[in-house]
Amino acid sequence: MKKKLLSILLTAAMATSVISGTALIVNADSEGDLSGKTFAIVIRNSGNPYAEKEADGFRQVIEAAGGECIIKSPEKATADAQIPLIQSLISQEVDAIAIASNDVNALTACLQDAMNEGIKVLSLDSNVVPEARQTFVNQAGVNEIGQALADAVYDISGGSGEFAILSASSQSANQNSWIDAMKAVMEDDKYKDLDLVEVAYGDDEPQKSTDQTQALLSKYPDLKVICSPTTVGINAAAKVIQDSESPVKLTGLGLPSEMSAYIGDDDSSPCPYMFLWNPEDVGKLSAYTAIALVDGTITGAVGDTFDAGDMENSPYTIQECSDGGSEIILGPPYKFDPSNIDEWKDVY
């Protein structure tokens, strides 16, 4: 996995791109099968390092294949901010739209408008309802993430006490599914002495996530662990906990480059360990999926198989998703701890 990520990093270093404002258009100079085709990705919000890495992975694949890539990034992580960007892409008659949604339901009408115009639509990272997409590129299995996070809370807390969750937005499909999976895991008698006191929402904004963390520490003096399944939230929470010298510990999903200073097995380190996957790979797999949809290799139906270049688990087979639609799973979550964080912090 490390070798693969290093290869991706070198590839990214040779490319030049800036994600800013609302859109970046990249025209590939190399000839390829995608000549004349336009592929768009709508990320959750600008200034979000995780989302921007997804977009760059998407761009790399489309550019290398000879297509045109459009990256759209709203200022706020809301569905209302994404809707006009999607409408703009429809008017531009793009061939495919990949969407990391800020609301599972609110984008349905405009995405259906896109599909009615013959545009291929897929979701990535954060899902939309099945009727608003052809398929969903999922970074890891929902149940696997829920199990990993539940076990981390159990381990770090010593198996008992209060814990809280710091999520992104209350409408975020991926966050809600992971939290629901955690809750399902914790119905087992093993977790009976753990008490979830609150699910707080930082809306994937650093300042709001900081404020929510401070509120949790103030409201729950006996709090043992905060679990934040969002890269923006876990980074903000880590800084609050470290700066306040709070004994509360932290786990969740974070970028190694942002969290390396906070991971350790001593009392002064807020985070014993965390999990994630490579967001660039999420974007790359989404691009390969979009290409396969546009060229007719797949329709998004369960059982469809397609090639994803040199990606580790290629070829990929589309599976049934828990919401009744279909999905492609990138792979299992990866654990970052004191033994390996220094190896990964310069990778992504």
C-alpha cells in the first residue's frame, strides 16, 4: 500500500493543478480514448484537504486518458451550494458527473435532471439515494468502518465510560451510515458499559468543529473518548484537546499529514490511533468508474466488472449497496498509530 501511495504522490507532483473558486478545467494534451469527453467532479467544499485530494485523484486519471476534467467546489459544505454547480454542469452537457454529496436526499431532483439528459452520474465518498445515481464509489465497507471505530472507542476507553461523536453535518450520508454501524455494533453486550452521550456536528468547518469540541469537553467532565469520523473534525478536536491539556482521548478518521503531531502512546498525545484510506484513490476509482459508465463497459448494475488501471484491487466488481442500489468498495480502512505514522505523514 505504501509503495502504491508513493507512486501516486510522485504522479501528483509532476502534475500542476489548483482547485480554487468554483471550477478548474484541465485539458489533457495526450491522445486517448476520451478525446472530446468531459468528466466533472463536485466535491463537498473548497478548502477541505481530503476533498481536494479526491478531486486531484479524479483529475489524474481523466487527464491521463485524454479527457477533459472539470472540478467544482462549493464554498460551503451544503446541498444548497452544490445544486447550482450541478445545474451548471448539465447546461455544459458534460458526459459524467461524480458527486460527493452534502445531503443524501436534497440533490435528487437535479441529479435526475442530469441523468435524463444522458449524463452518467455516480456518487463517491458520501452517497445519494439510488434513484439519483448509477452507482456509488464507497471508500470502505460501512460495517467494517463501524466495527473499527466501535472497537477503537472500546479499546481506548478501557471498555467503559462516556464517549461522544464529532461528525460532519447531520445530513451527511457517509457519516450517518458509519455512526449507525457503530451503534449497531455496540448493541452487543461487550459494549454495555460504554455510554454515547452526544453526537455533535461541526459541518466539516474547522472553527465550528473546534467550538463543538470545546462544548463537549465543557458539558461532559467525565468524557473519556471523542470519535470523529471526519478528517476536518478529528484535526480540530486534536488541537483543542492538546492545547487544553485535556485527558480526553481521540480516535476516528484523519489525514496522516494533519494528525501526525497528535498521534502517540503517551499522556500528552490526544490520539492513540486512527483510521483512513487514501482519498486520492477514492478519486481515481471514481474516475475509472465514470469512464466505464461513459464508454458502456458498465451500467452500474450489480455484477458489472471493470478495469481500474494499476489500482491494487483492480478489476472491480459492482456490489449491492445497503440502500438497495449498487456500490464499488475501494478497500478496508487502514490503521495509523505511533509505529507507522512517521512513514505516512509525508505521503498524504
